[in-house]
Amino acid sequence: MAAVIEHDLRVFFKYRFTLAGLISMNLADLLIMAVVFTNMVSFNYFRFLAPGIVAMGLFAAAFVIGREVNNETRRGYNQYLLSLPLRRSELVVGRMVAGGLRGLLYASPLLVLAMMILQFPTSTQLVLMLSAMYLLGMGVSGLAISLAVALRSFERFTTARSLLYLMLVFCSTVFYPLTALKQIVPAPLVVLAQWNPLSRVSDLIRGYLIGTPAVTAQGWYELLTFSGVFIFVGAGLYAIAIGRSVR
Amino acid sequence: MHQYSILIMRWFFVVVQIGVFGLAISRLVVVMDNYYYYYAMGVIVMTMYSVAIFTGYEIYDEADEGYTEYLLALPLTRRELVLGRSLAGGIRSFIFMAPVIAGFMILIGIVNPLRVAAALIALYGFAFGVSGLSITLAVGLRSGDSFDIVMGALDAFIVRLSSALYPIAFMPGPIATLSKFNPLTYAADLFRWSLDFNVQYLSNPVTAVVVLIIFLATFNFAGVAIYERNLEGGAWK
């Protein structure tokens, strides 16, 4: 399984153009957009957005594995993977773990930046934040893998990915507090924003670094529920997809 | 199908940006009354920029598919080829955004034909210049990967270092200075001025027109020069 994880991490850092674009976008949002909006709103938007950018960067980085799995499924690469001296379960679990690690590795420098801007947490809080980020990374990888194998066509996959990205990023508390969203979207979308794992992780990091909103057990339950569901669904669908590739 | 899905996604992206992000963030803004309209107009110009920039990507696709040689064999001068592509890039961006622009103008009640024409000319001039910039960079960089990374970084910083999303009046010193050298600032402000937005938050329209003319002339002429130098004899591969 370690070999699968190592392979996926090495591949991830080969996407240097994707990563460069992603880093530019995240830094521009935080260091330019947030700085200007701080002069326009009634609270320190820069401090508010820093944790949101960590969650958003993690989400985008963890989602990259979906594109790889989609390519592999379409191009018959799964047959090669099955020929390796690995158990199928090791392959599936290895990829999910690697997906989470990719997100965590990408977002960790952003978290360090957020801590420098806001405040350094206690070691317990740091462990809890990293755990939340890893859970989100694994859940997002599971979601990406589920989409990748369910929608084999590349066009459908990229369309679904973009729709999901729009829905999860804009219908969340990454860029604005839930109170602002409540004023403009219908109730079902407010519920989605509350349950949205990006909101959960953004708010958990905010809770640990700036104290508001307060960290609650419910926030953790919601994150665990999302991650648990998509880790199992993603793993199950991926196992079925690679099994089908030899029939 | 591929083109349709891209088009629909981009429209959807514009609608979500204006209809969700714009509304939510305008609830937080306390320094100006009609920030929502300011933001929506900026998103329209910003999207024109993103669509026009795709002209450069097509140049790489054509080189990959061997289509560049065919274009060079046509009875056209290189200048006609580059200018034709820039004009087409502008028109294409314009057609793509037409339903959004029309919907927005109806929504805010702009019916004065002079104002509508001025707004459309500002948008088209900008898209024409961006297509020229995209062609210049595509043939100048010669590598699809380098182009990709430059465009990714440009997209992130050009938009944020401009008045597309927020007025210069609220930018801290260094950001305000950089945004004054950004053509997107002048395109967005000229578009807003044409639609009768409060001039307090906008650049001088005469300056904006001059900057946009310099921008489109510079990058289209540079595009012609670099295209001629880099494409002849199959050197660009």
C-alpha cells in the first residue's frame, strides 16, 4: 500500500502547472482580494478568509485524483494496476489515503500562512485541525473517485466536477458568513451550506484560530458523516470499476 | 458536446458569480450603496477577458494538429492572419457574453441606444486587445506548458489587481498603483461609465479609451511581429 501512496504523491507533484495555477489563485484571493475587501466590509475580511482559503485549496488539490482515475478507467490502465503484486483492497485504500495526503500536503503551507496571520494554536488544536483537513481530503478524494468511475466520459466528468465545485465553493462559508448566505438563497441551499464539508472545515479552522464560530461537536459529526460516506462510496465504486476492467 | 458543456458551464459560472457570490458579498459591503451592480458589471468584463484569452490555446491545438502549416499556405499575409484572429476572438467573446449582457442591461433598465453602443464598443475593444495579447504570448512563449502557467498566473493576478471586483478608491497603495497599469481596470470602468454607474468610483473615461487603444494596438502589432518571426519555416514547433 505504501507503494501506491508513494506513486500517487509523486504523480501529484508532476502536475506543476495545475499546482502553480492553483497556488496563484489561492494567494491572489488571500493577499489581494481579501486585503481590499477588508477596506470595504465592517469586519476584518482578511482574517475571515484565511481559513476558508485553506479549505478551498485542500478541496481543489484532493479533487485532482478524480481526473487521474477517470483517465485510467478510460484508457485501460486499471488492468495494469491489477497486474501488480498488490491486493485489490490495498490498491483501493492506498489511493484514498494518498488522495487525502495530497490535499493535506498542498494545504499545509496555506494553514501555516493562516496561523501566521491569525494566531498559533495549541498542539492539540493543531492536531485537530490537521485531522479535520485530512478527513476532508479523503472525503473529497472519495467523491472525486466516485464521479470519475460513475461518469466515464471525460466531458461529463469535467462538467460534473465544475458544477460540484461551483456548488460547494459558492454555497459554503468559505467566502462569506452563513448569515449573508441566508439572506439570498432559499432554505434548502442554506442547509446545504451548513452541511457542506468546506463550510465545516473553514469554520473549524476559524474556531480554533480566531474563536468564532465556536467549534461544536455537531461540526465534527457533519464532517465525519460526509467523509465517511464518500470514503466508503468512493472505495466501493473504485473497487467495482477496477474489477470490471478485467471482464 | 465538448464545446456545449464548456459554454454552459461558463454561463453557469457567470450566473453563480453574479447571483450568489455577488449578492452575498454585496450584503457585507458597507462603503458603497450599489456595490452589487458594480460587481456584476466587473464580472461581465472579467468573463470577456477569460473567453478572449482562449484564442492563444487554439494556436497550440492547431500546431499539434498540423493546421498551422495549412494556415501559412493560405493566400493571406501574416498581418491579416493575426488581426483576423484577434478580431474573431473579440467577436466570439462578444457572442458568448451577449445573452448575459442583454439580460443585465434589461435588468438595470439601460435602454438608451448611445449608452448601449458605448458599452458594447468598450467591451469589444477590450476583447480584441486581449485576443492580441493571447496570440502574442502563445507564439512568443512557444511552449504550451509555459503558456498554461503564464495564463493561469495572469488570470489570477490580472483580475484581482484591477478594478473589476472593487474600486481603486478602496485599494491599499501598492495594489492601487498596480491596478492603474492594468487594461482590465479601464475596460471595466469604461463599461460601467457607459452604463451610467456613479463616476465617483470610476477612472476617467477619456484615459480609459486612450489606454484601451494603446493596449489593443500594442498587442496586435506585437502579435504580428512575433508571429512573422516565429512561424516562418516551421521554426515554431
